[in-house]
Amino acid sequence: MTNLYKTLSLFTLLLLVVSCGSDNDTNFTLKGTIKGLKKGVVYLQKEGDSTIVNLDSMSISGQPEFTLKTNIEEPILLYLKLFKNDGEEHYIPFFADKGVTEIKTTLKNFNYDAEINGSEQQDLLNEYTNIMSRFNDQNLDLIEANFLAQKANDSIAVDSLNKASETLFKRKYSYTIQFALNHKDNIIAPYLALYEIPSANPVYIDSVYNNLTENIKNSFYGKKLGEIIAERSSK
């Protein structure tokens, strides 16, 4: 019986050591609250080479709070996914860095009500998206005005509104390029060049890349942007 107790004690100790080792392997924590959610599953995800990779998950039953953990090597865009068995995909993208990020949102407007606090990169992304939302609101106003002008057969107004839309589009691209140039020492710069203005004039994309600091060029998004530029140049 004594040997059995010793064996069980050693097994329990081993489990504790393994558990502690697993906790030490995580350097990023996402703490969140989804107001109104009674039951569902939340996932912490990232983009893989050809698919989405699950990093952690947690079932929610009654409590709106959750905690997800993973290990990251550098700042990277992650996704908070909510599965509530309604046939729809619910995602919140955010920039994660080592440490803690907090997301507060609601079940009713999961994506739009999200308040994200955490990394420096996320703060910059928040600043950028706030300006982009103003451009998008202006674009919606122009689309509505254009529709009414076409309905009224007002060709002069339609032509004027089309020119206004083109100008707004150029301003939007110009703002993104300048934002990236202004933050050449942050990983947000190559990220924006990759995902927000991929079809911009190559001269501007090259300018963003060439102005990056060396450590940002050697980051995940910096390397990815460099590869795309090199591939384009080889054609």
C-alpha cells in the first residue's frame, strides 16, 4: 500500500510539473467579456499558411467572462472567434503583443461594439480604423447621393459625385500610405501595406518598405512585404 501511495504521489507531482511548464510557455493572455452571451464557444486564432489555426478555446455557459492564452514570438494579428451555433461567422481581429489584451463587446453587436485595449500596435490600429470609418461614412453618403442623382436623371450631379468618389478614394489611400510612413518603426506599417493598400502604386509600397527600420523589416510582416516586392520585381 505504501508503494502505491508513493507511486500516486509521484504521478501527482509529475502532473503539477507538466501543468506549471505549460503555463510558463504562454506569454500572451486575452481577457474578454461578451455581454448577453449565455452559451457558446470562444476561440483564439491566427492565420496559418493555408488555413486558420486554433490557439486556444473556452466553452461559455452562463458566465460572460473568458480567458484565452497562447505563446507569440512578436506582435501579430490574432482573431477572437465566437461560435454560437447560428450558422454565421463572428470574428474580432486585433493586434496582440506579449502581455495582456482585454476585449469587451456584446452578443448583439459582437464585431461593432468591441472595445480593445492592450498592445501599442492595437492602439495604432484603433487610431487608423477610426479615421477609415470616417472615410467609409463619407463614401456611403456619396453612394446614396449618386443613387438619388441617377434616379432623377441628373447627369451633371452624377458626374460630380463620381469625381468626388475618386477623390475620396485617393485621399483614403494617401492617408494609409502616410500613416505607414509615419510609423516606420512599428509593425503596423508593413501590415497596412500588405492588407490595406495591396493594389496601390508599387512606388508607394516600395517607399513604405524602404523606410522601415531594420528590426521591422525583419519582423513577420516586414519579411512578408519584402517577399511580395521581390516577387513582383522578378516578373
